[in-house]
Amino acid sequence: MDHGFPFDEVNPFTCEPVGRDFEDSSNTWKNDAMGNFSLTLFDSLDTFVVIGDKQGFWRNVQLIKDTYTDFDIDSNIQVFETNIRILGGLLSAHLYASDERRGFSIDNYDGFLLKLAYDMGKRLVLAFENKSGVPFPRTNLKYGPQKVPKNLQREQCTAGITSLILEFGLLSRLTNDPIFELVSRRTYLNLWSSKTGLGFLPMSVDARSNVFTDQVTGVGASIDSFYEYALKYSILFDDEVFSEIWQQSYQSLLTYSQNSNRIFANIHVSNGATAREWIDALGAFFPGLLVLAGDLDNAFHFYLVYFKLWNSYGAIPERWDFSGSRWEFSRREQKTFHPHVPLMGLTLDETKDLLMKDSVLLEWFPLRPEFVESTYFLYRATKDPFFLRVGEAILERYETDFRAPCGFAGIEDIRIGTRQSRMESFVLSETLKYLYLLFDDENDLHNTNGAAVFSTEAHPFWFDEKLKIYDLKQDIQIPKTQDKGVLEEFWNRLFANPEPQEVDIQFAKLRNETAMFPDYVSLIMTPESENALIKANVKYPDDLEYGKRFYVSPKVYEILKPSLITVATNEVLDSMGLTLDPDYLGLNTCRRVLLSRPFLKSKILEYPLLYKLDYKYQPSLQSPGYYRNTSDVEIADNFYSLFGDNQMVSYPSQTSEQFDALIGTLDKVTKTQIYRIKAGPEYDLEKSAVVPILPQDLYVPQFDNLRMSFERLEPGRINAFGGAIQTDDYNCTLRLLKLNGYNLDEEDIVWVDQNWFQTANRYANIRFSSNGFVTINGESVMNLRIIPNLGGAQV
Ligand code: DMJ
């Protein structure tokens, strides 16, 4: 504040204030976020709250009151960045300033922060004034989106289109003006309705034509907060439509994108094939999101990859390649890398440098928050000291290496360690906030009364009926002379002769146009949905053929829903009194972690596959020279000796062959019904198969449309769980490892209905053996077993 205010940022090395690039309007690296509106201050208002600095919060809120009455600024800014940083910052600060329950409320507060938020909202929402149906990526705060050069208005991304719903939703609900939520929600649902058969949205969109400009998807840059906001919006506003979007899209990711090392890889949206074998720094938020979704297991496994990156670089490269196939190394010498054998003609260090340079695809680290964010969420969910140790290591880097005279400065080139002379506003609003929260067990945000959903910029949001609603909806009239003709004419006139009230006029026009639109749920016409429509007596057009999309209101959807879910029955299962749970991936349940570790011990240090990734991605996990002699975070003496166990073991790495297989049609995979067997009465061995059916096992009534991953059980090799493979009693040569997004545990069994084999099996190479195993191409699968139908073959 001493050096930067009222500018957007401060140069951490020179202490000079930093603002937009007025010379070069195409410098989006700076100008997208720096709108000449004291960005860092707005973005970090609630950081004062989180660190418990009441005076700091009040003082800076007052400063804003004294400095800003609106955002009538002639700046072209990016809508997404301004939404999450400025609007999000204002909304969170307003909640704290107005809600007495949180202990930071301001006496005689008149809601001016919300009024400022409303002003910003009115300016941002104009980006939706686009005939193509998707918002423009940028807008001019004073004149609207048409003032932005056209070449900056084409490239839009999925995250940019869909990540307004949380802030806009909250703004609408707090101001009683529905336009923000309606527009952003409709746009989100529209985009979602154009997902591929596998349930994916590509990452890039042309904003002028509303056409996808690539065919790839993942969880990192350009699409990250699409997933994040589906889940967070559903939590904040208790919205089932968005909860289902989260579940469907996550199920697709688990099924098609998650690779055998639990990395969510970039894949082709239409066929699920791996498209690019890299992950980026932004994707490091995903484990944290999975904690929120209640999937700790996948959260932890994906986190491990980023943890290994931190061990290798003391930072997270903006983009990191894990493929192995593009390496200069393999071009030079066709053999696997061995940590102690240099390439011909090179020293070992030079060899490692070569590998490291090949795997760092984008070399900067601007102190992004995502890895700290996930560390924080995993610690809150597990309380395992391992995550505190990681936090400590991160903190050490900030204190010794990232500190600068006026703040913190990240890395410009990870490969050589040069520094970046910039401190983005998210360092104070997100990175340091999460780091602080990780160590502050008593923080209000950790109490039930302080519960909040963090926006993608880490602004705490909450919403309930006790909050005061400020009715800010203004009745703005569009002047008669301008309220006619085509849109183009309207804009031309407006910009030819800008009026002081122009934003209000544009805003009123947008509101008029969007007042009446359906807040719909999109469904695909299938025999099931047709049945549901008939059963619920809902009228639908005659020409609604199978495969066509149709829209219903949330109300109608609620009526249809029960008939859309079919629950299979099986006489044998019925006779055992077991019940089936269609939510086999557990997406509706939050699985609690059993804190069965002894006091002051880390369960993670006992995880025998902790080093699996080091082996698997060894060539890509080479440290840069300046970081090569740094020891791994978890084996730092003072941590390892205190929290480790002298029983610690590391399993040998998997050497069994692993491969994927598909039965049926790819785009039907996520629609195949699979059930988890729920707890039931005592198991009756008399009536049972050779191996008891246990709760947690899976049941597949139709052995079709399945995407599976197998390992070959070749005696002498090491299996996926780190055990030596021995000759199996049942003579099985395969083990199922993954089924439609579900990663099987070593003991899990998948039960298949024998009835299907006898009545509907169209595959000559899928059979079952006399001792009850499913056989594929003549090979028995040890954990795929038949549930006999009554009177059927003996099992
Ligand atoms: C932040 O501004 C937000 O987290 C956003 O969603 C993407 N990432 C940056 C920081 O990395």
C-alpha cells in the first residue's frame, strides 16, 4: 500500500507502482487484469479478515469509500479476471462488512461495497450483449464490449464463459436484481448442452461465432473453473441442476481422462484418446476441489503428482510434460533413463539438464496459489501432518527465495531460476491466504459458523436467509429514440455520441432482452427419457427423435427424475437381502477418512506407493541444477524422524503389463448402470458363490459399454499394488484395475449377472468359466465374477 496504491500492483523489486500498459493496448498479459482500479487492494480486502486484522480491513474499506464511487474507467479489461478479482473481492468484503455474525461488521455500514459491486456487475454483464450467445472475453468498463478491438474479442475459453455464475449469482441475490444470475446461468447451461457424447466441453470457443476452436479438454488452464463453479455454485445456492453437472462431468473425467497414475490428462472430447501428455500449474487446484466433492482418494493421488513437482522444482512449472516420448533424450539414445548413467558424450548433470529442459514446457512460476490451495484442503480433510510439512516447505521458499524488497516475486524461468519482477494480485488474495489458513487451526473459517465457499480467487462467500438484501434494482429507461432497429444500429448510435448514462442504457437494454428466458435443464431423448415423459404426463413435441436434446424447467425435471433412474433387480441379490446403490462412484457421498494414525504420525509416510510416481516419471522429474541437491520435503530430518514410523516400507514399482480395453460403444460408457452393493444382512455362505459378495463390491447387470483397465498377472512380476505375482489358484491371468472411472481396490470384486451372458451377450470372446470367472479372449479375470441366476449353471 505504501508504494503501490492507487495503482494496480507494485513491482516487488523496485517498489514502483505498476499499472496498465497504456502504450500497448494489446498487452493483455498486463491489461486483462490491471484495469487502473487498484486491483490488488480490492482483491485482498478479505485477506485482512482472514488474518484477523480488523483495523486493516476497516481502514482499507474506508479508503475505498473515499476513492471510488464507480468504475466509470476507460479501460479494456478481461471479464473473467475482473469478475473473480474485483467483483469477488467486493462481494466478500461486503459480506464481512454487513454480517454481524462474522465479527468484522462495520458500524453504520450503508452497503456501499455492494453498490460498487453492483456498478461493476452492470459493466461486466454487458459482455453478454453478444449475438453469438457467449459473452465477449473483454469489455470496456466505460463504453461496453464494442469498444474493445475486434481481434481481442474472438478467443474465449470455457472457464471464461462459465465462471461468472458464483459472483453473478451472489450479486443478484444480494441486490435483488436477477439479471446477473439469469444471464450467466443461462449461458453456462447453454454451453453445457453442447457437450460431446462423452460428456465433455472443449476448452476454446470463438466468441463471435460460438464455435469450439479445439477438440481437447482437461482440468487445467481454460477449463479449470468450469468444474469448480458447477460444484461451488451447487453448494452455495443448494442447486441440484449444477450438482448434477458436476457429477456428470466428473464421472466423465474419471472414466476417460484419469490415467493409470491418476493424472487427469488432456484428452480428445469425442473419443477420449489422450491428446497431450502434460499438466499445468492451474490444474493443481483440482485435488482441493475433489476434497470439497468428498473424493479424498482421487484427490490425494492427483495431488501426489504436484507434490513430486514441488520436490523437483521447489515450484510448479506452468506446464510440465510427462510423456517421455518427446524427449531429446530418447532421440539421442533409445534406452531407458537410469539415474546414474549419463548420455553418451554428456556428464550426468548435463544429461539431467537435458531431461529437465525437455519436460518443462512453460517455464514460469508466478507464485500461483493452486498447489497451496490443495495442500490446505487436504490438510483440513485429513489433519495429516504431512500437509503441514509441505506447507512449511512452501513457506520456507517464500521466506528465503521468493521474498523481495516490496513483496514477493516468483520465477521467470524455472530451468535457471531467474526471478520475475511482478507480484500478481492473487499472491495476496489467494496464495498467502491459503498458506496462512493451513497453519491457523483456530481460524473462524474453520468453525461451523464461519463456513464459506471459496471463490476461484479464494474470496469467502456464503449466502443464507439471514443476510440483508439491498434492493438496488434501478428502473432505467431506454430513451425512445434509441430503442429501435437492429442491435448494430443501436451500438453505432451509442458510440457515435456517448452519453454519461450509457452503461445504464446498455444495461437496461440487456435486461429487457433477457427478462424472459427459461432457466432450463437439458436432457437427451432416449427410450428412458421418453418413458419418463410419458409416465409424468409431460407433453413434448412429436418430432423429438432419439438423440435430440430437449429442455425442461427444473420443476419438470424434478418430476421426471425418479423415472430416469432405473434400478436393476436380481433374484439372487434380492434373496440375500442386499440392496444396490446406483451411485457406484460415490459422487453423492462424502467419504470420511478414518484418522487411524497414532498421535504425531503421518499416515501418508506409511503409504507404500508414495514413490510410485518417482519411478514412473523419473526422466521428467529431474530438478534444475540450482535445485538438484535439495532434499525431498517428506524426508527432512526434523519431520521424518518425528512423524515417520520405523516400520515404513515402499513397495517395489509395478512391472506388470497394464492395458485399457473397451467393450461396446464409447459414448454409452458413462450411461452404463453399475451398482455398488450396500451393506445388508449377514452373508449366507450356503447360498453363495465361492467368494462371498460383500458390501463395497460392484454389480454389473449388463456387461456392455464398459471402459476397463487390466493388468496381466504374469508370475514373477510386481502387480499394481506392489505385490509379487504368483501362480494363481484359479489360473487367472488378468486383474481388473479400473471400471468406468472406478479404481478398484485390491480386494474389490465386480459381480456380473449370469443372466446377461445367457440372454444378451453379443460378444463371442466374452464368456464365463465353470468356476465362475468372466473370461475375455479365453483369459480369466480374477476379480470379475458371475452371480448365478437361480437354476443357472453351478458357480
Ligand atoms: C487465479 O486468479 C484464480 O485462481 C483463477 O481461477 C486461475 N488462477 C489464478 C491464479 O493462478
